[in-house]
Amino acid sequence: MKKDRKTKVKNVIFFQHILNNKKEYIIISLVFVCSIFLGVFFINNINETQSNEITSYFSGSINELKQNHDLQIMIILKNNIIKNIALAIALWFLGTTIIGVPIVLGIIAYRGFCLGYTIAISILAFGNVKGISFILAALVLHNIFFIPAIIAIGVSGLKMYKSIVKDKRKQNIKLEILRHTFFSLIMLIILVIAAVIETFVTNNIILAVLKYL
């Protein structure tokens, strides 16, 4: 019963956070989604030579995953965790500076572009039906954690910026930085979970799906 109550409280706090910052979530989510479309648009408008080079590189990466996954799984896990921690630290640090907020938006836009880029390459390499199957296997599960976490850190930084602009007292600035830091740490934990899922679950799903593609 106590666990159920705690879970309900956490859910209420989580949804309340989104409601209190819905404008910021809408803005950053739109930046991310538009960047996905830009990534897809970019791949769809490359010439045939570039298309062949990209699909060749993509196929090589897939073959490397097949051959080295079991041998290098701990190295892959380490690299994924370090990559996500570095991203969280960068978003947190830039979010604590006024000039860093546009860079935070740029980083989130870049991640969206990369996602759109990967989606378009998958369809280019495998075709529509097989490509969609590969996308569902390779991109969905860990991104359920990864995407909301980076968007949430971006929102936290944007909220801190707006709060400091409204109230420049040292006490308020310290309070907002602490709030932003604590929230970013929670999102960092989620990003680490995303890295673990990507390494141990997503990659195995990819290998299973590739047998039928």
C-alpha cells in the first residue's frame, strides 16, 4: 500500500511538472520533432552516390554489431553510459548559463536530426516494410527513456533562465541552480537506464530482427 501511494505521489508530481511547464515542453518538443523531419528530408534529398556511400557505411556498422556484440558488450555499455552522462552534464551546465540556453536547444535539435537521419537511412537500406521493422527494433525502446530525459533537462534549463530573468536576487539564483541540478541528476539516472537498455535489450532485439531482414 505504501509503495502504491509513493508511486501515485511521484506520478502526480511528474505530471504536475509537465503542466506547470507545458509551454517550455511544447517549444522544445517542437524543436526536436522539426529536427527529425529535417534529418529525414536531408537523406531523401541526397544524390545516388551519397546514398550508396551512406547505405554501405550503415550495412558495415550492422555487420560489425553482429560480429562483435558479444565480445564487446561491456565496452559498448561503458561507451553508451559515458556518452549519455557527458550529454546530461553538457545540457545541465549550459542550462545554468544565459548564453548556454540556445546551445541546449541546438544540442536537442541535433539529437532530433540524428534520429530522423537514422530513420531515413534504415528505410533507404531495408525498404519500407523491413525498414520500419528495423526502426521499431532499434530506436523505440531506449528512446522512450532517452528522448523525454533530454527534453526535460532542456525544459529545466529554460525554466531556470526565465526565473532568473524575472528575479535576479542571489538567493533566487542559488535556489534555481539547486533545483535545476537536482532535476538534472534525476534525468541523468534515466539516461543511464536508457544506456543499459540500449546495450542489453535493444542491441539483442536488433540482432534477432536482422535474421529476418
